[in-house]
Amino acid sequence: MKYTYETQNTCAQVIEFELEGNVVKNVKFLYGGCPGNLQALPRLVERNDS
């Protein structure tokens, strides 16, 4: 299921992600933020079974 969270007082204004059971996937930080962080943070919070 896809979710959208509108943040407050952060660089990225929106966080989109999907939940499959208890697994977080496809995290996207949108509308602001440092490009390096926008690439690194999703990799830190997503589960990678490969």
C-alpha cells in the first residue's frame, strides 16, 4: 500500500513510501532537500533482500 506523508519543518516537504506487510519500500523524499541526502536516506530505510 502506498502512503504519502507531508512533513513539517524539514527540508523535504513530502515523503512517499510503500508498505508490504512490515517492509518499507520505494521511499521518496520530495520537494526540497540536499540531493545527497535524498539519495542516501531511502537506501538506509528500505529493506533490501538481495
